[in-house]
Amino acid sequence: MIASAIVFGAVEEEIGRRLQDEASEPKALWDVLRRIVGQRRSDTQQLHTGLWILDIMQDDLGYVAITQTVGDITRTTISTGLHEYGIEVSMDKMREDEAVVEGPQPNPRTLFIGADFDATRLEAPGHRGQDKSIKRFDEVVEAWSKYPPGRLVPLELFERSVGMCLWHGRFQWRARRYVNSGLRCLRGRK
């Protein structure tokens, strides 16, 4: 939460600086953004720009921006802003995730909290589990093949399966029904 507040403040400060500077480049873009922010602030009385969104969940940080330029400001500010406070950002993890997503960064497709969010087609945005996350889940599912129906599965495998189902349940339809069955089984097991 502290890291989120630090990044939010630093990004808003930089965007605010560019909004006030009439010479900000690209000029046409910043002129449009000034109108958007002015209208938004007039309508909602909010002080922040509303040109981007930041989310931090445990050790994952994700953001969405209205334009590539605002996204570039956010991406740059994340590492420099947090570094000033001694908070490390794994640039290796960021580069690993960005290598999966084709094209310049930031991108309409982003990896965050184990999900692959894709807004390249705005009329049909979607999300699913990341490939590496699905691969780990497949390994857990494969481990079940060693145990025929009716045989007791090791508690560690069962708990890991329920945990991964909870995780993947955010991306898959009807997963919650199966997760609830697993949770009921866990309650009754000593």
C-alpha cells in the first residue's frame, strides 16, 4: 500500500507537470489530455488526472494507461520512484513478462497476478491464466493421474490443487463450483 501511494504520487506529479507545460510533446496529444483531465475534474471534482490506474497485489504491480505516452511515464516512474525509497522492483521479472508480450511496452496486453489481460481488441477484451501459470496447473492436474478414483490423495497435493483452482477460478467459467466441492472435502479431512 505504501509502494502504491509512492508510485501514484510520483506519476501524478509528473503527469501534472506535463499537463501544465504547454510545450509538452507530442503537443496534439497533451492538448487532448488537458481537455480530458479538465472535463473530468470539472465533472467529478477529483484532483487526480484519471489518465491511468495502478494496482498492487502482494508483490505484483500492474497499471493501465490511456495512452502509450502516459504508460511510458508510469513505467519509468515505477522503478525510479520506488528506488528512492529503497523498495526494489524486479526489472528482471518485468523484462521476463514483457518478453512474452509482443510489441513495444507498455502494451494493450499485460501480464499481472498470474493473468494475461488482453485489450488489443477493445470491442472484445479478455483475460486468461498466463501460459506459465497454466503449465504449473497442468502439472498439478497430471499428478492426480497416479491416484485412481476412490483412493485418498496426499493432503499436500489436494491443498495445492484447491489453491490453484481458486487462483485459476478467476479466469475460467464455472471453476468456483469445483473449488467449493474441494473446500468441502478439505473441511472433513483430518
